[in-house]
Amino acid sequence: MKATKVEEKIFLTIMICSTVFVLSCLILILATVIWRGLPALNLSMLLQTPKGGFYLGKEGGILNAIMGSLFLAGGATALAMAISLPIALFLHFYAKRSWHGGVVRLALDVLWGIPSIVYGAFAFILMLWLGLRASLLGGIIALTFLELPIMTRGMDEAINMVHPLLKESSYSLGATRLETALKIVVRQAIPGLLTSSLLAFGRGIGDAASVLFTAGFTDHLPTSLFKPAASLPLAIFFQLSTPFPAVQNRAYASALILTGIVLGLSIMSRRIAGRLTEHVIR
Amino acid sequence: MGNPAENFKRGKRGKLYLQERLLQSNHSLVKNDMRKIGLSTQTGYVGKWLDISKYLPRRTLDRLAKKWMGFQAIAVAMLVPLIAFALLFRAQPILTAKSLRELLLGTNWHPLKQAFGFYPFIMGTLWVTLTSMVIAVPPSLMTAIYLAEYAPKRIRALAKPLIDLLAGIPSVVYGVWGVLTVVPFIRNHVAPTLERWSSFIPLFRSDNTTGYSVLAGGLVLAVMVFPIIIAVAEEVIHAVPQDLREASLALGATRWQTIKFVTLRKAFAGVMAAIALAFSRAFGETMAVMMVVGNVPQAPSSFLDSAYPLTALIANNYGEMMSIPLYDAALLGAALLLMLVVLIFNITSRLVLVRLMGHF
């Protein structure tokens, strides 16, 4: 009896230690980025585009990358929303138990796991076929592929959370599936739909490997769909690979900005989800 | 049959009748009835501008919507084979020019001399990924068990959102963290210590003193996949029926014995699936790995050696791949290889999870 108690104590200690270890590793990342990034962060970083010799440590900022990233991820999120919502509705209303639904779900799960660099390569091939060069549009296409499965899965879950009785009531009043979907279920699921869109946006804005091939990089603000666009992750990567400490410090500041955007979005999406639930019937 | 709202309350018979009748009736009737039972008829954000039912019969519209949505869903599902075929098509020149054996086992990588041996890169990817799994799996499984079985509600409520939040950190930030802390840590502490105490073990011996190594890549990836393993494993363990635990506890087993002999045994397949998911994520990770492994094209033979994973190979050389013959085919072939491995791992683990939990 004693031995089993001792064993339990030992393992409980190991478990608590590893929980503390895992959480502290994750917090350490945030702490490192804040600690190294904050001193190098200033307003001109946020509000200026790179001037001549920026990558040698001279004047300028990373506004080009911030705007580029917002445009890339924003465009991709808009496109992905237009594709994801119908798919999520299809899965829920028209293919709940059919084999189509199963196949589509499995495909989405598989897409979720495909590495972003493969999406980059695929979008690159598409661009070759379409005769596009590295451009904002190319980056948006690659990121849309990346965001699609994340968003669709989130939306599917959000729609599944809507109480089934609500759907039944709507059906029993003679509403068609489409009417029930758009007028009742979507309305009820809006917080969840928004959350999953914002999560996908966060994933898109942080991804570098798919944009590398397709969007290129430029020191200018994005002005056209067919011109290259800068992005934050790549700006961080390029700044970090220069040998100058001043530029590397800027990379840390840029990493802080990117982390801030992503975590801010994530927290905001939780907030929104909480705020919008007042009309939701449970 | 009277008032539809009353019929609704009356139950299934009324409901079916209504469904049939109202499917043929006009839209405003439905609207009024919905208002009567307190359902909002405000069309909502999407409904408002999609409300074209005035021009088309409602059932036709429904059928059209089904077709359209189904088309989109199938189109997206077709993306998987489409990506595979596109990559295969572009990689075909090199697959016909070189034998598969030469490609996968050749150690010579000189694109200018038309030598494309992927062996060092495949080994690089495998070393880094396996190292990360060895580092990541024990602590994250222990954490998952703790959160699912032991943790007080307060800690669970604190830890789970935190872990979810941290799962969203971009990989480039993990890379920055790796360059700032992991690489110097290995250079200044881990490597000298191993040099002094265990240099007789070949796995820990290396003349690479930069700190940019397999171990650095493994550590960064391990921290990256913590949230994935913990989230999925915790859910799987949590889903084990409570009766089983109670039966075991009633027989006098301690909580740990219950976990060891009952809960984990029941959740084994799901936990394996969680690990496989993490493996496929680590396998395909590009940016974070590329920044810390050193990118020296050699098959590593020690944790402290530099490596050059497949993903880093693609990302570093995409710029010049169009100017050298067969180079683009080789790199896109590498992407195909990555995709196939990840595909196999993913499909297996998803099928296991689906069988186990009915979703995911």
C-alpha cells in the first residue's frame, strides 16, 4: 500500500513539474520577445517605410511590412470567409450524415496539416500557370489556402454549437434549410464565426513560408494587387539575417509588433465572442 | 389545421403537416408565424442581401444553394489531390531523369552539376523532428494528464486558455526566440558540458561550436508543438468515461494506478494520434527551424551537428530555382515528399481520432 502511495506522489510531482516547465517555456518566449523588442521599439518604426540603407542600420521603419501583412492576411481572410461559410453550412445542413460530408471533413483535416511551405509551392505553380509574378495577389492566394481549413473547421464547430431545437422550430414552421441556415443559424453563430475568422487571420498574418514564394518583398507600401508586397514575418527574418546589431534589434522590435498583433487579435476575438452572445438563445 | 404556431406546439404530426403545407405557401406567412413563436425574423447580416426569395420559388432556391455549397465543398476537398498532382507534374522531369534510389539515398547535392541527392536533407528533417518529439512528448503528456485528471478547476481555467493563446504565436517568433536564447544556451552551456562529461558517446560529440544545431531546432520545435499535444491529448483523456475511473477507484486503486491501467489504456490511440499530429506539424515547419539549425548540407551524426532540413532547402533556394535546369523540379519534388509524409501521418491520426471521438 505504501509503495503505491509513494509512486503516486512521485508521478504527481513529475506532472506538476512538467506543467510548470511547459507553461514557463511558453511564457519565456513572450518575456524574451518583450525584453529584447521593447527597447528597440519606437514610433518611427511603426510609421515609416524603409529609407535608403535601412538594412545597414539607417533611418526608416517597417510600415511597409505592417501594411503588407494586413493587406495579405485581410484579403486572404475575406476570400476564405466567402468560401468557408458555405462549406460549413453545407456540412451542417446538407451533408450531416452523408458520405460527402465525411470526405469533405477528412479533406479539410488533411488540408489543416499540410505544411505552409507546400501551400507556398502550390500557389507558386498556380501563379506560373496564370502568368503572375510575385505579387500581393499571389500571397493572398497562398494564404487563402492556408486559412481555409482553419476557418472552415472553426465555423463548422460554431454552427454545431447552435441549439438543434432552434433549427427544428424553424423547419417546423416551414422554413427551408437555406432560410434556416442564413436567417437563424448564422445569426446565432455569429460570435463563433467571427472568432474563427479572427483566428485564421492571426494564423495568416504570422505565416512566412507560404508568402516567401508568392508575395515577394518590397520596401514600398502595397499599392496594387499585381506588385510585390512586404510582410512582417519576412521583414523579421531579413532583418535578423543582417550582421548589424542595430538592424537585428529592429528585428526583435518587429517580432514584438507581430506577436502583439496576433495575441491582441486572439484576445479580442474572445472578447467579441463574449460581447455578441447577448442575442444568442441557448 | 388552424394556427401553425399551435400546431408546432402540438408535436411531430403537426410539424410534418406544416412542413409540407408551408413549403408551398408564401414567405410572409412563415415570417408571421415565426414572429408569433418569438423567433426573430430580422434577416440578420447575411440574410438581408441574400433575400431573393421574391424572385425564385423558395424550394428551388434551397436546391440551388445546396448545389452551390456542395460544389464549393467538393472543390475544396479536391484541393488535396490537386496539390499532389500539381507538385507531381512539376517534379516529373527529375523523377524521369534520376532514379528514385539516387534521389532519396544520394548524398551529393550540386544543382549546378545536376547532382540532386536528398539524403542529407531527409536525414536533417528526420533528426530535427525526432529530437523535437523526444523532448516534447514526455512533458506535454504529463501536463495533459495533470490538466485532465488532477488539476483544480482554477488552474485548468487558467492554463488552458493560456496554452491556446500561445499556440497562435507565429513560427517566426519562435525562431527569434531560438536565436536569442536557445542557440546561445547550447553554445555556452550545453555543448561544453556534454564535451566534458559525455564526449565518449558519439551522439553528443561534435566539432560544431556555433550552437546552431539539431538540438536547437529540436528544442524550438518541441516548444512549438507543446500546445498541440497538450490540447488534443487533454481532450482525449478527458473524454474517457467517468464510470471506468470510478470502477477502478472502487476496487481500491490509487488515482495514479487508475490513470496508468485504465484511463491511459483507453485513451492510448488518441494520445498516439495527438503525437502524430504534432509530428506532422514539426515535420513541415519551415521558418523557426531554418533560423536555428545552421543549414549545412550534411547528414548529421550527433545532436550538436548542424543540419539542413528539406523545408529550409526549399525556402532558401526558391529564388534561383528557375534559372538552373531541373532545380525547380528537384525543389518541388522535395515539397511533394514533405506533403506525402505529412499526408500519411495526418490521415492515420485523423481516422484514429474520428473512430475514437466521433469528431476532430
